[in-house]
Amino acid sequence: MAQLIADRMDFERFGVKGIYLIGSVKNATAGPGSDIDLMIHVGDDTGKVELLKAWIEGWSYGLDEFNHSMTGHRSGSGLIDLHLITDQDILAGTCFAVKIGAVDDRARVIRLQKG
């Protein structure tokens, strides 16, 4: 599902530079109650970031319903745990941004901006 979201995402429209998977789904330890931790590298256009959040929220609730139909588990708050990072976060090495180049528990690249 994370790959499908990345494939369908309009990077230009949402100001996205990269999408990464972290957490239990990336580590193949997720269970029926696990969320999908997406880390998305965004630009500084707050309008585009707000559109991105709304778009991801739609996916999140849709996936929660799908998960409920398959497993009987419903989170009620959506299935995607969204972590937004910026260029400044990467430069500062914040707790999520540092996962991009980590030796242990490295974020898995799902899709990067072309060019």
C-alpha cells in the first residue's frame, strides 16, 4: 500500500521530494493493529504541505477501513502515521530525518523526486 500511495502521489502538486517507509511495516514485523509509518520529505510551501496532509488522511482512513474488513481491527484514527521532514530537519539530523542515512534501521526509499 505504501508503494501504491507513492506511485499515485503528484510530487509537484504536494511539494514532495521523497517518500520513505519506517517502522514495523518496513521491518516486516507489523501485525493487524500496526500502522504504516510514512516519512515524507517536503519543501517549504505550507499550502502544498496542507494539501498533502489532507490527501494522506484520505488514504489513511480508507486503509483503516480496508484493514478492518480484512482483520477485524479498526484503529479509528487512520492507518498512516505521517512524519514530515524538511531540508532543515535533514541538515539538523532530527530523530526521523537521521533515518535516511542511518547504518541501523535505515528508512526504506519508496520514491524520490526525479531530477
